[in-house]
Amino acid sequence: MKNITIICNWKLNGNKKLINIFLKKLINFFKTLDEHKKKYIKVIFSPPILYLDYSYKIINKNKEIYLCSQNVDINENGSFTGEISAKMLKDIGVSYVILGHSERRKYHNESDYDISEKFFSVKNNELTPILCIGENLNDYENLKTEKICISQINTIIKKYGIEIMFNSIIAYEPIWAIGTGNYASKEHINKVFNFIKNYLNSFCDNINNKIKFYYGGSISSYNSEDLINNNIIDGLLIGKSSLYIDEILNIINNYIK
Ligand code: PGA
């Protein structure tokens, strides 16, 4: 059995009541698991930033659940009205930050350059970046997937060197799979990850031990087993299905049964 991490990306959804119910059920579920099984599963909870501090108080010192921000600013402090820094996220007990999500690229015009600056700030504050990459349908159909993914990673490597990627997570999230009910086939995911790994290995050895590779896009309890059983995948980034605690518990139960 391999270690598996499940990221629950709540996007712009939820409220205190729903978060409370979700986290308490999750905590109680982990209490029922035997120690042996427990150590293979980790959940990363990513509510709207506003609720991170509230969530932290519920999770307390629970070792199976970690907190993740859906965004961060480039700057650490100063006159940047409305922004939140990596330093502040660290201060309230957050461990991970999602960067480069296609919704932020689309609705907030985030460029690869912006993302590379955020990546630096996150690493500089000893948080773990979850770098989302992936192509749109047009690029997928025109066989440009690998080219797009590499260019999204390259801006960071060119500016800061390969070392900055160590101990981070790369989440492959094809845009055509997010929220559509279509998910990428095993063959496609393996082809993309193998290409990326070979590329990264051209900078340094043993990339498998230095970077984790996750998949995201229309994951539910119906397809999670296939994805988890694919050895190339270290974790799942789940959007819509993660709003339902029963879905998350089914996904975990299907894996550990
Ligand atoms: P989805 O979203 O699971 O609803 O497709 C995934 C994501 O955007 O991270």
C-alpha cells in the first residue's frame, strides 16, 4: 500500500456550518481507523482563505489533516490592499498553497511569471506549493499537452533553478477535465507524467524522491480507485466531490478496504 494524499479544494464554496460538519466527520472517521491504515492517508483541506483560521481551530493537532490556501500574494507585507501573504498563512498554521490553478489563470489573468513569484514566496516561507498545470481542450486535441505543461513549469525553473521545485507538488489538471465529468485516461496521465519526469530528470537525478505528482479533474468515488491504483499518482486534487464528506470517506474507504 502506498501513501496517498487527498486535497479537498472547496473553491468559492462553504460556510462555517458546513466546514464544521465536514471536518468533525473527517476527524471522527480517522479516529475509527487503525494506526496501520491511518499512516497511509493524508487529507489536505483547502477552504476559502477566510475560513482557514476557523478550520485550524477545529483540526487542532490532528496529524492526518493539513490546511491549504487557494491563493497567496507575491509580497510578504506592505501597501497591497486586500492581499494575503505566505508569511501570514504560515503564521496561522497553513501548510500548503495551491498555485497556478486554471481558474486563477482564467479569471484573474495570472501569468506563469506571477505564479513563479508566488512559488518563490511560498517556498521562502517554508510552505509547500501545489503547482497546477494542464492544457485546454484545443491544446489537448492538437497534441500540445506536454509542451504546455513544460512551459508552465519552466518559468519557475529558469528563474530560480531546479532546486526550488524540490519538496513541492505538481498537480496535473487538464482544463478539459475540471468540472466536466470527463477525466484523463491512465495512458494519458502516464504519458504526461513520464514526459515531465524525464524533462525534470535532465536537470537532476531521482526526481521521484524530490517532487510529488498528483492528478486532478472530475474525480469522484466512481473513478478514484483507478486513479489511486495508478502507481505514478501520489495524490488526488478534488474539487466538486470534496464538498461532500461522504464522497471523501468513500474514496478513502475504497482505497483501504
Ligand atoms: P473538479 O475540480 O474535481 O470539480 O473537476 C478539480 C479542481 O479544479 O481542482
